[in-house]
Amino acid sequence: MTSEQIRQTVLSVLGSIAPEADLQSLDPHVSLRDQLDIDSVDFLNFVIGIHKELGIDIPEADAPKLATIDSCVTYLRSKSEAQGGKK
């Protein structure tokens, strides 16, 4: 899975969590929770959505690694490669 495919999946899941958000204007280096004003339940739903879409297990302890768009892509790409790139 490419970084761009992961990025698009992340944005798609964010769109389902925060449908009113302008996802194209998000800064990839700034906290998603700060930019989208989402609470911990919304963030948990985001993590669950990522798991459902990509089939990547995300331990609770790793949730902070999904803080920004760029950190999501980096983390999910490494997890995808570790799982053999399977969906």
C-alpha cells in the first residue's frame, strides 16, 4: 500500500468522523484533534475506522502515533509493510 493510498484512506475515515471539516485544508503536521476539534470518543472511532478500512491492528498504546496526518501515514505504512502489505 502506498503512502498516498494510506493518506486517502485516513482522509476518508476522518470525513466520516467529522463530515463538516474541510479535509483538504488540514495541515499534515498539526494534531488532528486540535484541527478538527474532535474528542477522545471521536478519535477512538477514527482509530477503529482505520482498522476496519486497512485491516491493520492498532494497539491502544500506539494511538498517539496517529496524531497527525503525516504520523498516521508513517505509522500505518510501517505496520502495513510488517503485515506483508495485506489488506
